[in-house]
Amino acid sequence: MVSAKEKIAYGLGDTASNFIFQTVMLFLTFYYTDVVGLSAAAVGSMFLLVRIFDAITDPLMGSLADRTRTRWGSYRPYLLWLALPFALCSVLAFTSPQWLPENGKLIYAFATYALLMLMYTAINIPYSALGGVMSAESSERVSIQSYRFVFAMAGGLLVTSFMLPLVEWLGEGNEALGYQRAMMVMSAVGAMLFLLCFLGTKERVPPSNNAPVAYKSQLAALFKNDQCRVLCLVAIVLLTGMVMRNTLALYYVKYVLQRPESATLFVTAGMIGSIIGCALANPVAKRFCKIKVYIGLQIISACLCVVNFFIPYDAWYAAISLHFLWGLFLQMATPLLWSKIADVVDYGEFKTGLRMTGLTYSTVVFFIKVGLALGGALAGWLLAFFNYQAGVFNPDVAQGIVALFCIGPAVASIGVAIIMRWYTLDDQTVVSIQNALGLTTKTNNA
């Protein structure tokens, strides 16, 4: 059994990650278009272009972590080594030299965003893989991930609650300076939380292969893992819809509901719903089949988005309530997804003889980041398609924002529900695989 104290320590690592992840999802597009002054189409293209680098860096980082051998384990050391560099890159991404011409600002934004995503890869993939080697028990894995995402969403709640007030307070009327200083605060706290995560966790599931395996052999083995492919497809579709809605939340509040002063309250409501949903994931998973629950949660999330599409523009309480419920039901599924990745690692070892925790997690994370980029890119491109102009209200643009904010995520959730019909690793199957591998014995002896 993993203690609650250790699960909390692990969760603090995702609090740190979400200072960046949620900021990118919620504020970076708005920062680039309305503060720096870049075009929405250029921002959308930039988000997608950076993902090309992830196709190379993500699997390389996962493979590197799998082959790392230190007295602290394979994955924990990266939290120690990269906490400060990650914090620095976060600040650079929210810094835009005002003396640069427009093209210079775009190049700077591209370079610093690419650097931030590279650093996010380098620290987040080992962090994610760490959750898969803290325990071999399926129920414990869900519990670990529930703690993780409660703390992850708590990090998101801090971002939604304090980011804009910090921007206003620290900027003293200069919005660009406010974003830079606010990110300095977030990054400093995030670095400390990564260090606490490093100090408070332990790797218990040892590698099946003591000698590092060649990268080419790892990729060949990973390709045979059909259940990993299912989760990769789920990840890209799910995140595309989720990020599209979260990216457009500020635009929805400002241009559709026409309550810009309530933007923090709106996104905070969604984040509170997400925290409650993550907390409920473990007790729900103990009572019902995790696969059926996951599919059901996606269908409910889709229905909430469709209802949101039909409410009047002045129905503030209905809008904020639906956003709260969407966060609750969608994020209740998140710990279940991440516990499935650990099960897929076991399945891969059973099928190929190679345990590739880091590479498997990095592959799924890559597709998550592709979804992150696609959601942000689609939001930017479609805003441009509807002739969005920063600070200008246009009824046609408002209608387009509503459609993107509601129907896009609904279609994505239905797609995820359909794809999950090909996922076959239910609890019984996972236990049988673990018994065949002797994972419980290995964990107890680690």
C-alpha cells in the first residue's frame, strides 16, 4: 500500500505542472492575441507546428528515462534536475519584448513556446511514468492518479483564481508586465513543489530488464502494443475537444455572455467541478467497471455541451452551472485514463517481455500534446475564420464562439466513447496479466 502522504507528495508534482499546463490552455492564446498583438491564425499555426518537435522529443525522453539508472530510480531524478530550468522557461514564454517588430514578436513567441514545451516534455514524462511504478496494484493506481489529479486541478484552481488578479496587481496597469510577473510567482512555487514530489515518493516496480534496451528494440516492442494505440487515439481526440473549450472560455465569457469581469469566476467554477470529479473517480472505479464508467462519463460530458449550446446568451447562471458540471464529469474520467496507461505497460511487458514505462507514457503524452495543439490551433484558426478581432464585438463572431465552445467538445467526447469500445483491459484481465508477470511479488520485494 502506498501511504496517503506519498500520494499527496506525488500529487504536488502535478500541481506544479498545472501551473503551466492550465495557464497555457486558459491564457496563452488570449495573451498572444490580446496582449502581444499576434494574429489568431498565426498563433494557431504556431501551436501545431511545435508539435512536430514532440514527435521526436517525446519518445526519446521516454526511452531515456527508461534507461536511466540512479540511486533515486529511473524517473524521480528528473524532478530534481529540471525543476528550475522548467520554471525559467515558463517565465520566458510569458515575456514579450515590446521593442521587437511584429514578426520579431512572432519568432520570439515561437522560440520560447517551443522551449517551454521541450522542458515540459523533459520533466512531465518522467513524472507521469513515476505514477506507474509506485505500485503494481490496479486499485492503488487509480487511487494514486485520483490524488494526482485532485492536486493537478488544485493547481489549475490556483491559476484560474489568481492569475488574472495577479496580472492586474503586479502589472500596475501594464498587462504584459503583469503576465510576466505573475508567471514568475507561479514558476517559483512550481519549482518548490517539484522538489517536494522528488523527496516524498518512491519507485517500487523495478524494470524487468536490468540492462538498458536499445531504442530501436523498444519502439518495435511498443508497436506491438495494440491497447497503447487505443489510448493514444483516445488522448488526441479527448484533448482536442477539452482544449478547444478551455481555450475559448475567456472569449465565451467576454464576447457571448458579455461579462468580462466574471471571467475568473467562470473558469474557476469549471476547475472546482474538475477537482470534485477527480476526487470521485476512485470510489466510483471501486464499484463499477472502469471501462463502462469511462464511456458513460464521456457521453454525459457531450450531453452537457449540447445543452450549453441551446441556452440563451444572457443565461449566466445556467452557463456557469453547465461549465461546472462539464468539468466534474469530464475530469472524473481523467484518473481512470491515466491508471489505464499503467495497465497498458503491464500488458506490453506480458506481450513482448520488455517493460517500457517511460516510453509508453511518453507516447500517450505525445498524443495528449497533439490534442493540446490541435485544440489550440483549431480555436485560433476558427476564430480567424469567423473574422475575430480583439476587443471588437460582432454577433456573427459570438455565434461562432458558441458553436466552437459547445459542439466541438461534444463531438470529441462522443468520439472518445466510440474509440474506447476497442479497449479490452478490464480489471480481471489486468489481474491475470500481473499474476503471470509476478508483479505483486516484485513490488513487495522492491
